[in-house]
Amino acid sequence: MTALPPRATRVLNTAGDAPVDTVRLDYAARLLRRKRLVGQGGLEFLVDLEQVTSLDHGAGLCLEDGRIVAVAAADEPLVAITGQALARLAWHIGNRHTPCEIHSDRLVIQRDPVIERMLTGLGADLRPFMGPFRPEGGAYGHGRTMGHSHGEHAHG
């Protein structure tokens, strides 16, 4: 009989100083509830959380036996956005509910040809690159926005 892999049932804000392994996940894969994962060091485990959770880079998955597996943001295709009117460009990105990483001198989004054409048309300079994606969370809490509501109002 094959032993079941250990289960991770809790998420910690940090993996701490001595995680037993690290799992690298892109932005989409860091949104999960139940999934079998294998760390870079070969540790196989099952994530079994109570609800769908957005894992941040640097978080820890706590296994039932107390060991911690670190979560790291994996490299993925991104584009750095610069331009004269960065706040205006950020508004257009947000208006399309596109996750965005915000820096003082640039914005970063996942590669999307439609959004990239729009931004180029607005005068943005784009530089594609590979890197970890760590966008801003939603305005009403930590983590990613899980959809949104305008209450009684709809998009016009």
C-alpha cells in the first residue's frame, strides 16, 4: 500500500527561515484550493485548503506535521509598461480589470496582445520580459480580486 502524501491545510503569511522545500507557481497556479504539488526538492504533497486561496510569493504552506513549504512566484511572460502618462495608463489597465504590478517608474502585466495594442495606441512603451508576477491585490482586502460588483449599478 502506497502512503498518502502529506497534506497542506493552512497558509502562513511567510515560509519562515527553514522551509523543507519550495514550490514555484505562476500567478494563475497560485489561486488554488485542492491540488497535488511537487516541490523543487522533490517533496510531493497535497494542498487541501478550506476555500480557494490566492497564495502570495513568500507565503508558506503548512503541512499537517508542522513542516513548511515555501511558495515562490515562477517566471512567466510579462510586459513592462512605461510612458509619459503612467497614471492614465494604469487607469486604462484597471478599467479592464487586468491584474497589474505597480512600481514608481513602470507598470507590469501578463502578456496580452489585445491590452498591449491598446496601450501602444495610448502612447505606452512596452518591454516584454520573463519574470515573477506579483500584482496588487484588490482594494477591499489582501490577495487578488475575485470578481467585482457594482451593487445596483452595471457597466454602461
